[in-house]
Amino acid sequence: MGPPGAGKGTQAKILAEKYNLLHLSTGDILRSEIQKKTVTGLEAQSYMDAGNLVPDTVMLSMMESTLTELKNGGIILDGFPRTVPQAKGLNKIFEKLNSKIDYVLNIHVQDTILIKRLIERAQNSGRKDDTEEVIINRQQVYTKLTAPLIDFYNNEIIHINGDGSINQVTQHILEKLQ
Ligand code: AMP
């Protein structure tokens, strides 16, 4: 977990490789559904373009089928759950699948650094949701709907200082996991 620009995707990829986990990014899955013009993609597009969250019901049914189809093995979830109802729904899915969450990592980054990173990313990513107006909306959505998950996962959360370079942040995570 972490606000947009915290480096969730970057660190998730590194950890997936190191620990042989499947990296599941809901943002990437949704972008691929949009490209394939599926029903989920068509439903999600306007929310994503505006920097709003795709409705919980859509996310939960997408993730239930994705997680159910997977064989046993470790997964690193990136960008999901993003609301308390999603987290409750995920618990129910994992109960059905006889699976569980081992760790919740929350990457903290100072606001000024976040904005700088997002502006840099906007120049290179070509993502429609990387414009200034949408970036501001995504930060507000994070504060209102996603930040409450920090309390929800209070017992299992591991806080990571995400201000440094990619390498430094990876080192923080590895130290905490050990
Ligand atoms: P990301 O690539 O994680 O930054 O996600 C990009 C966009 O996809 C978000 O701004 C949302 O519109 C949508 N999205 C990704 N994951 C979720 C989720 N768990 N719940 C709702 N919307 C999501």
C-alpha cells in the first residue's frame, strides 16, 4: 500500500522476482482490460481517466475470479485492496480459498517528493491519468478512501520509509521483512 507515486509497482516487481511471487497489479490488469475492450475495461475506463476508483463490486468480482483461477503459490498484490469494503471482501475471498495475508507493507513518502515523482512519471508514462488535475484528484481519493486501510490492517502492517532511491527503499523493505 501507499499513495500514488509511492513506488508500489516498482517495489512489488522487485519483491516478486526476489521471492518468486506472482505480481498482481490491479491497475495493470484494468489497463489490459481497457486495451482488450472487455466489459470490465469499458466499465472501468471513465473512472480511471478521472483518477477515481473503479467501483468495489467491479474490483471484487474481477479479483475473485483472478485469485480463484490461480494455482497455489505466493502472490504480491499491488494496488488492491484500495478501500475498506475491498479489504473485507478480500478476507472473504481468501477464506473461501483457504488462503491468507502474510504481510501488509505500507510505503510512506513525503508529499513534495510524491508530486515530483508523479510529474516526472507523467512526462514518460503516456498514462491518461498522469495529468496535473487527475494527479491531484488521485491523491485526494487516496486520503479519503485508501488511507483508512492503515487502521484496518493495524495489526499486520509494516511501515516502510519510501523517501529514498529505489535501491534504498528495497533495502528498507528487506530489513523489515527479516
Ligand atoms: P494504479 O496503476 O495502481 O495507479 O491504478 C490506476 C487506476 O486504476 C486507479 O487510479 C483506479 O482508477 C484504478 N484502480 C486500480 N486498482 C484499483 C482498486 N483496487 N480499486 C479501484 N480502482 C482501482
